[in-house]
Amino acid sequence: MKRLNKSTKLTLIKLIHTVIWGILVAAILYVLYAGVFDRVNILAWLSIGLVFIECIVLLICKSRCPLTLLGHRYTDNPYVGFDIFLPTWLAKHNKMIFSVLFSIGLILTLWRVLF
């Protein structure tokens, strides 16, 4: 089988990274939805668990996504967002935006469950 070149490998990493990012964003937005509209169900809890798993992965990798670390092998120009199909501004502020949204959703969800 023919070996893939660096550019193709980086494109595959970007594609996989973008799909995983989309799944995590959907989970975060669902937690926010569940908290705002009192729709706390198994999907909300699974979404919370998925985000916590991502948090553990980021803690283990010193706040860097493993796919970003892998992507560094295939580029000489690791600009912000080189490893994902997102606008640069979103890639740069991704953690802050979605951490805030998840925190609000989690607080509202826990509020709905506890009170």
C-alpha cells in the first residue's frame, strides 16, 4: 500500500479532529439546552460524561489536544488552527467559549436536578 504524504496525513488529522470537535460541541450545547429547558435525561448525562472524558484527556496532555500534538509531526508551520477545519478566531478561543457554555449548562442542569 502506498504511503501517505505529510499533507494527506495532516488533512486526515484535521478531518478527524473536526468531527470529534463537532461531537463535543453538540454535547456541550445539549447540556446547555437540557439545563435551560429542563430536559435533563440520559442524553444530558452522557453528554456531561463525554465532556468530562475530554477534560481528562486535556489534563493528561497538559491542555493540548492529542491530535494537535500528532499534527505537529506533519507541518513546519503550526499556526493557530492548523490541525482543524475551523476559522482561526474560533480555533484560538475555542476552549474559552465552550468552557463557559458548558459551565453554564452544567450549573443549570445540576440546579434542575437538585432543586
